[in-house]
Amino acid sequence: MRAKLIGGVTAAALASVAAVLLWGGSLWGGSLRGGSSSTAETTTFSPYIDTALATVLDMAATARKTGVKDFTLGFVVSGNGCAPKWGGKSGLTHTTLDQRITALRKAGGDARVSFGGADGTDLAQACGSVSGLTAAYRTVIDRYGLTRLDFDIENAALADTAAGTRRMQAIARLQKDARLDVTFTLPAIPDGLSKEALAQVAEAKAQGVRISAVNIMAMDYGESQRGNMGQYAVQAATASHAQIEKVLGLSSSAAWKALGVTPMIGANDIAGEVFTVSDATQLAAFARDRHVGLLSMWAADRDKECAGGTQDTAQSTCSGVTQQPLAFTRALAGAARRTGA
């Protein structure tokens, strides 16, 4: 995703799967965030917001209008060597963002910070040592009082195996000191995750990282994929579920819980790819039926119709399709439901 748009388990392992991979629950919206075990929310919706925009989305206001209280902030990358910065440009002293996070937490919500993304240099590539990378991540964690992290790995960072190992070793070190909920956001096509993306998941497991979700980017598939974007997202989720089940050694139900799906709402970066509100409704119904752990979208800032109406190219502050304000947020949040134990 872009920070800027535009233009089978062994017997010995069974006892540790919940602790090592899933903790038996999710910090982002289920019973570990205050719900009782008898009313656990099975699918959580946590949309991305673009911190690179001139105006940071008022998350608390969105929460009041929609009930959505979980958000993912993108993206922190290298600003100067191993120094973390928002979008590689803005330091961690960001008054408006601080105010937005504080207001959201007062409203009962919380935010996850995402490292990486499509633009800039990934910290795992910029930091030459595991200790340096760990310190860079910890700086951000401490600055915002975080318990949730996302790692959006794509482009050059996806193929960089040395950086991948550093990243996973640093995360494992951080999780030894704190109960951190960690998700990995990776590119996918309707056939599932790529070989490189799967290698990142396998490396995380090998380094002992506790993975809450493997979140697939159901977007920007390529010129050959211009059909029903809702169906493509369902196909990508189904294929990725089978891959996660195998790579992480999970049961089918646990693999659904460990899966996240993130579409790019409205006009995608690839011409002809348009994810509509109807597609969002279809994906939400699928996620609710399968008990998918996480849904997100790129991005909450775009969840409104453009002033000029329908647009053929992706816009950073509107969807490019005909819609009511917050229509995508409401549709995807519809996947969340509460079930009896």
C-alpha cells in the first residue's frame, strides 16, 4: 500500500501454537480488549489512515459516526539511516497526530502503527544491525505507547532476505520484553500470496515471532485482473488461507482467524481495477461467514465521493466512485459480529 497515492502441527507444537502464533485471541478487537469470552468479536475492522496527508483523519469523530474504534497508521520508514520517520519525512513529534490518537483512546479505541509500505526505505533495510533496528522500533513504540504493530512489506523490502531476517529477529526481541500484537501486511493476487511473501511468514515463524495475522493486500493485481474485485478478494483470501494453514501449521479455523484482508477502496492504482461498496459488502459477508480475523482498507481518508464525481485514477483523499460518506467503513465493519461461546 502507498503512504502517498496519485497520480501440520506436531504433538509437541500443539501446546504452544496459541502462545507462539495467536495467543488464543486478538488484541485488536476480541475478548482481550474487554469483551467477555461469551461475546467474542470474531472479525475486527481496522482501516488504515494516511499520515502523509496534510490533514490527519479525525479518528475519534469517525468512531462516533460508525462505531469503528480501531485504526492502523501508515507508515513509518527510514528518514535518515536508521532513524524512524513518518513517510520518511516527518519526525515523531507530530502534534496533530498526537491529539488524534489521544482523542481516539479517550473514546475507547486504539491505533496500530504500520512500518514499511510502498514508498520510502524500510527500516529493516536502512538499519544495518538487529540491535539498531530493535532500537528504532522501540523508539516508536515508546513514543506512542503502542501494544500493536503492523509490518507492511512490499517492493524491494519483500525480496530482501537479509533485511527480512533482521526484521523478524528484532520483532522477536521486542516481544520478549512486551506483549506486542504483530501483523504482517503482504501483497497477494487472486491465486494467493507470492513466494516472497510466504518466505516472510516462514521467516517470522522460524525466528519465534508471535503472529496475530497475515494481512493480504487485495488490490492492484495487474492489468489481467479487471473483473469483479469483490470476488477477487474472496479468491485471494481463500487461497492465502490454505497457504497460511500450511506454512504456520494451523488448523483451518485457526488459519481463518490468522488471516487479514485489506482492499483498496474505489479506484485502485491499476487502471480498470475498481473496488465498489457492493464489493465491500460481499467481502464483509465472506469474512463474517469464515470468521476471518481482520479486515482493513486503504484508506479511511478516501472513504467519500470525490468533489468531481467518478474518477478513473486513484485519488488520495476520495474513493473515485459514487458513494455516501463512510459507506466503505460501514460496509466492511459489518463483518464484525458477536457470537456465543
